[in-house]
Amino acid sequence: MTEKSVAFGESGRQPAIGQGTWYMGEDPQRRQDEVAALRAGIDLGLTLIDTAEMYADGGAEEIVGEAIAGRRDSVFLVSKVYPWNAGGQKALAACEASLRRLRTDYLDLYLLHWRGNFSLQETVSAMEMLIAQGKIRRWGVSNLDMDDMRELAAVEGGGACATDQVLYHLASRGIEYDLLPWCQAQRMPVMAYCPLAQAGRLRNGLINHPLVRQVAAGRGVTVAQILLAWVIRQQGVMAIPKAATIAHVQENAAALQIRLTDEECRLLDRAYPPVQRKVALDVV
Ligand SMILES: NC(=O)c1ccc[n+]([C@@H]2O[C@H](COP(=O)([O-])OP(=O)(O)OC[C@H]3O[C@@H](n4cnc5c(N)ncnc54)[C@H](OP(=O)(O)O)[C@@H]3O)[C@@H](O)[C@H]2O)c1
């Protein structure tokens, strides 16, 4: 079976499951496990790695830098800039600091982490400058809802936005109402963060929901694998679960092979129905 993938432009096709890194780099005792988990993920084809200057104050980027040492060409590296750094010389300094921690000279994708201090036009101009300098290949945004995305599209150069990274999991389906169809119409990939609802911590009852467990048991896979397969069932959507153990990484990589049937999707819809009206974008 061919693996599901998502295209960030012509040269940027990636498997529909990547690797998140939030909370990595916080505990020196866990460093080697985190590096090993990321390396195992790359070996298993989870080649997109998502990080941010925010995570562990740059500590997560350092973990990624260690994990990708000697194999930069095999990964698609994504990092994010704080809103208060997302313009002018601040963007240049923030990007250079990320590159140093990541031990590389370019990012495949650089995201505005959330909307804040600079205007969208200032951020787009900063991103264009970073592309011109060869420091990033593409840029995108995160945590922008429909109105913000329309505003961005109207800004000069805004049409080059390569992705919107947003919260999306079975128990938080608001983007299906408007943002997701809009992105699909623009052929703009959506990166789903917290695809496992942080192992259920974001939504009580998700992991133990009887219908979700029934679907997992019916296939002999785990609930986490069903949650990932459900996120990537949508055209143009990729999931970036964070896993700091090799066992979790192996499970997540295997989820790339799962194609949910219509009947399985109906059961999951019964557990967590699609929204019927506009819901403000969920964030963590
Ligand atoms: N743009 C943004 O504002 C934003 C916000 C939040 C997250 N993100 C990005 O999205 C990534 C994912 O989100 P997240 O880390 O918040 O939550 P998540 O991926 O939904 O959940 C992570 C949790 O799930 C566990 N896990 C991973 N694989 C598992 C498996 N197969 N079975 C059971 N448990 C499993 C992890 O445990 P172990 O670590 O012990 O393996 C961890 O506790 C982040 O790491 C970050 O890169 C972006």
C-alpha cells in the first residue's frame, strides 16, 4: 500500500505523520531517550520534525540538532518563531539562533507560532528576507483561524504561506467546519498538532471511549494509532505526534498504513460528532 503523504510544494512531499518535540529538552536525564526516539522515527520514515524556539527555551531544538547530526538531508525541519520575534532584525536573530541550536544552516519550514506583536505584512516580509538569505526554504503560520487566514491571503506575498499548524484531534473537530475545507481548496497542507490530545490529557474520556476502543480492538491496533489514522484520513492533513519512547514512535509510524473504513469513521463520528457551526479555533 502506498503511504499517505502531504506536499509542501513540489519539492516538499512528506509522509503524513511526522514527529513533535514539545516538552523535549527539559530534563537532562531524558536527553538520550529523546534523541534515540527521534532517530528511530527518522529511520521509520517519520522524517518531518517539528520544533520551536519556545520549547524548553531552545532545549528541544538542541535535542533535534543532536538527533539529526550527520543526516540533515533526510529530514524536513520545521521550527517556529515567537510572535515578538516575527519581524525585521528580530526575526533574523531568532532564526539564526534556532539554526545554531539545530546545527544546520537552513530550515525547510519556519512558522509564526501564533499571531501577536508584528503585523502579518511585517512577518511576511521577514519571512521573504529569510528565504532570500537561504536560511529558510518556506514559511507558514500556526494557530491562525479563518479570519486571520483570509487576512493573510490578502497581504502582499501572503499567498506563499505553506501551512497552518493547528490543534486537531478526534475530540476537537472545529477546523472541519471552515478552516480545513478552505486550506484544502488552496492546496495548503494542514499540520495537526496534539493529534493524540496529549495522550488524552486534553480531553477526559477520549482514550477510554468505548467506541474508540471498539474500533482499535476490531483491528488489533492501539487507540493512539486509530487517533492518528483518523487525523490523516483527510486530504492534505498531516499529524505531528510527540513521542519520547521508541515503542511509541514505532506505533505511530505503523499508523501510516492504517486506512479507516467508512464504517469505522461512522463509529468514531458517533463518539465525537462533526461540528455543525463555526467554533473558534481550539489552542493549547
Ligand atoms: N503550534 C503550536 O502552537 C503547537 C501546540 C502544541 C503542540 N505543537 C506541536 O505538536 C506536537 C504534538 O503535540 P503534543 O506533544 O502537545 O501532544 P500529542 O502529540 O497529542 O501527545 C503527546 C503525548 O502522547 C504520548 N504518545 C505518543 N505516542 C503515543 C502512543 N503511540 N501511545 C500512547 N501515547 C503516545 C507521548 O508520550 P511519550 O512522550 O512518553 O512518548 C506524549 O505524552 C508537539 O510536540 C509540538 O511539536 C504545536
